Amino acid sequence: MKIAVSIAALAAALMISPAMAQQAPAPTAAEADAFLAKAEKAMFDHSLISSRAAWINSTYISDDSDAVAAYFGAIGTTMTVDYALEAAKYATAPGLSVETKRRLDLLRTALTLPAPTTPGAAQQLNDLSTRLQSTYGKGKGTLNGQPINGSDIEEKMGSSRNPQELKEMWLSWHDNVGAPMRGDYAKLVDIANAGAKELGFADTGAMWRSKYDMPADDFAKLTDKIWAEVKPLYDELHCYTRTKLNEKYGAEVQPTTGPIRADLLGNMWAQEWGNIYDVVAPAGAGDLGFDVGELLKAKGFVETRPDQVDGPDTPEKQRRGYWEKQMFKIGEGFYSSLGLEPLPATFWDRTQFIKPLDREVVCHASAWDLDNKDDLRVKMCTKINSDDFVTIHHELGHNYYQRAYNKHPYLYLDGANDGFHEAIGDFVALSITPDYLVKIGLLDAAKVPGADKDLGLLLRQAMDKVAFLPFGLLIDKWRWGVFDGSIPQDKMQEGWTDLRLQYQGIIPPAPRDETKFDAGGKYHIPGNTPYTRYFLARILQFQFYEAACKQAGWKGPLHRCSFYGNKDVGAKLNAMLEMGASKPWPDALQTFTGSRNISGRAMTAYFAPLQKWLIAQNKGKSCGW
Ligand code: X8Z
Ligand code: ZN
């Protein structure tokens, strides 16, 4: 069949005059700049209201707040898709500045979940994503048959050493929270993929991989290359940990060979294993003599009881959230010691420090900047333990970054890449050394572990930092596969379990079939937060830390270095933070570290003595799975 379309008909369809259709003039560089200014203003203005709707939704989940958040989210999606499509028109304008090109590119990849321009698609996508996130927030597991909420079950997975209890919590969480999301998630994938295609990407995963100042395929290769650098260290840690778990629980629970049972590692997702340090601690060098959570409690920090109600006469120090807030004050103190401005008063008024008594919230910690300026907040259900002490520094890293780049145009209000954003607070938290804890009065000088405890300190750190690496990588290996169809929608569970086995060497405590959706039990899947950022951050934070310790003139073993109080480091850090997303990330990396390459070398150097020791411990064992 031949289709004939006249210029006049085409012009009518496009609502332009026939003369324009014949010779639509190429846009000029000035028009591209005017377009960007208009788009940035509209997106900035919209974000002021939509981020407030999202905050309310996350801190007060209800059908109504879901509807309001999805409503504003859909307007934002539609607006950004329209601008991203329009940006393509200007991309080839002659004489564009480097800056203009960069902002047009950033606009094209700005959305995490794009929708197609089909009427109703943006609303449907936002309805789905809001519902998924709220389902996660309201999620409960069981312990001894009783319901237990997300933040409590997370804590209990860290402290329980009872394999029956652990199995119950793991299975109930994944069954109750993950499995019901399966249908919604599949629909969301289809809509987002249709949106990504309209924007010129093969699928949503390809769009996510296009945000790193290099071709998408090169980025995927880069992550594999970094993984190859650090995998030998992970393999030794896996082997050693499996031996210790076998010694503790016996072969019935944890065999000497093969994968590790996922619920035994002190974390619901087996992503960080530091909570079972007591199980793996080496004889002699194992007792570090302190745990930050215990130190805080010994100093009188009292965790808010879930059922605690304040009255008008309750003294300040006994009010809900008082001590959790003080943990944030310690975190702020670190950043202030580097010369960064204190947090604004509104931070202390508006932050959600603890889980509220009377409503459902999304407990997974996050850092917010509500006005793209200085309305900074954290949303967290803080517990008084060492995990959350680190998480506080992590979240504050986001807030200080947000404030440092707040003078830029809208499209530059972001990290150099998302891995940078995730790395800042973690890099700061690497400075929480025994000597630092003495300086801030949490640890007695006499209790600082000596050099004979170096291996123990490194192992404690590796259980969190090294154990995380394959997890940090596989989440998006799974999602990229679901987006590009190499993991079909009727095999989403199998694809997940396979990747968990392949990369982490872990298996679920009971067989899983395709009625399940274990991926949904991890916040970032229903929350639609790309995850490769955390893999990058795990690597980058050691590069930042090595550089900061060098700037500070540190001479001892790297893991004992704390740059607390060093204003030179702070000034240099701020120079990188202030850049925001205005320059390609290698420029930002160079500003702080002198290097333009992301590499696992700094991390493997930090852990080199431990790796040597682990190899010796594992001698004669058949490692791997
Ligand atoms: O999600 C987070 C932060 C929020 S940006 C608490 N993290 C990842 C996770 O919990 O899975 C920090 C480490 C990895
Ligand atoms: Zn983060």
C-alpha cells in the first residue's frame, strides 16, 4: 500500500504553516539557551510543590497522600518528557556551547522512570510507583508469628542468632512485602520502557546507563572491570565467613561448601555483614573492645520506645526522638569540623528522626532538599546502633552536597554522578576511627584498641564494605535484565535468585518459585532508585578517603586515619561538592583526588593486610560455591 501525504496535510497535522513545513529553520544556539532557561524554570518551580507532596506521602502514608504524590509526580513526568523530547530538536543547533550541550543531555536522561506521551500513561506510571513505594513502607514480616515492622525486623535480623527465627523473618518479609508487588512492577516496567523508547533509548536500563559521561555500553563494562578488581577480596571473605557460620551453626544450617544461607549474615538482604562480626571475629585480635551503638548507650543515649508518649511535663531529654537527634548532632559536628556551615534551623525542626507513633511512613533513610536551596531534611527511623550512626553520616553527606551546589542552574543540581552523591557521607564515616571516638568523648583513651587489633578492625569494616560489592552490582544487573527482556517477566524470581547466587554466593533459606518477587523486598526496587550508584560509591569512598588522608599528611595504616577537624580537606571537598553536575565526573574526581579514573585500587590497598590474612585462614579450604 502506498501512502501519499501532502505537505499541506502534514503541516496541518503538525499545526504549522505549509511554508514552515517546507523549510523549518534549524534552531539557533540562542534559541537552545532560551529553551533551557524556560524548561529549567518550569521544572524548578514544579519540583517545589511535587517534592512537598512526596515528603508528605513518605512521612504519612495514606490513600490520600498516595493520590496527591502521584498527581504531582505525573505532572512532573509529563513536563519532563515533553521537554526531553523538545531538547532533541536543539541538540544539533550550530554553535552550541559545551554547557548548553551538557544541559540538553542531562535533560534527556533526567527522569528515572519516563512515560510515553500516550494520554494517561504518566498518571498510570506514577500511580504504580507510588503504590509500590507505599506498599513497601507499610510492609510487615513476622517473628514468632507476631507482625513486626520494617525497621524492627531489619534490626532483629542483625541481632538474632537463632536460625529458625532468622528464617521466619526472612521468608515472611519477602512473602508479605515482595510477592504482592509482582504484577504492579511488571506493568511499571512496560510503561517506563515505552517512555524510554520514545526518548530514543533501547529501554529504561539503557537510559540509566547513559548518565555517566560515556557511552552506555562502556559504562556497563567499566562496572564489570571494577568488580574484577575487587572480587578476589570478596571471594576470600565469603570463604572465611562460611567457615565461621558452619562452626557456629553446624552443617545442617550452613554446610562447609557451596553458597551461604542468605538469612544468616546479619542483614535482611545479606548486603552488609558487619552485624555478625561476633561470629567471625578472629581469636585474639577479635575483641575490638567497643561497638559504637554500645558506646552511645553507655553515654546515656536512650532509644525511644515504640509506645512512648510524651506529656506536657516530659523533660527534654526524655522526649521522643531526643537522643536519636543527638546522634545527628554528632554527625553535624564532623562536617562542621571540616569548616562546612552548620545545618539550618529548619533541618532540626523538619527532619523525621524516628518512626512516628501514629501512622505509616517509609522508614528507609533518605535525604531531601525541598526547595533546591537550604530546606534540607532527613527522613529516618533511627535506632541507637552502629549501623544507624554510619547511616546518619551517609544521609548528611547528601544534604551537604545538595547545599554546596545550590547556586547552579536546575539541571546541574546533582552529584557529579549518582555514585558521588552516595559516596560523600560514607567517605566521611570512614573517619569514625577509635581515635576519633576518643576526641568526641565517646571512647575512653585507655580503651583504644592497639595495633594487635588492626586485623579485627579491618575485618569489621570489610564485613560491611567488601561484602556489599556484589550486592551493589547485581541489583541493577537484575533490573537491566528485566528492562531489556533478557530476564523475562515470567522468570523475574528465577533471575533474581540466580544473580544472588552468581555474584554473592548466597541462597534463600527455602526454595522460591515464580509466585514470589524477592526483589520487591528491597526498598530500591519498589522505590525505583537505581542501585549501581552504591556500587560506585563503595569504590569511590576509598579513593576520596585515601586522597583526604594524603592531604592531611597521615602516615600510619590507612584505616586508622581520621581527617576530623581538617579544614584543608574540608575546603578541597567543598570545591568538588560545589561543582554539582556542572562538569563531567572525571573533572570532579580530579578536583579532589588528582585522578580521573574510578578504580578499586584504593579499596584493595586499604584491605591489603586483611586479604593476606584471609588467604592464610582459608588455606586448605575449597573456596567458591
Ligand atoms: O539506601 C541507602 C541509603 C539511602 S540513600 C540509606 N543505602 C543503600 C541501602 O541501604 O541499600 C546506603 C547503603 C546502600
Ligand atoms: Zn544515600
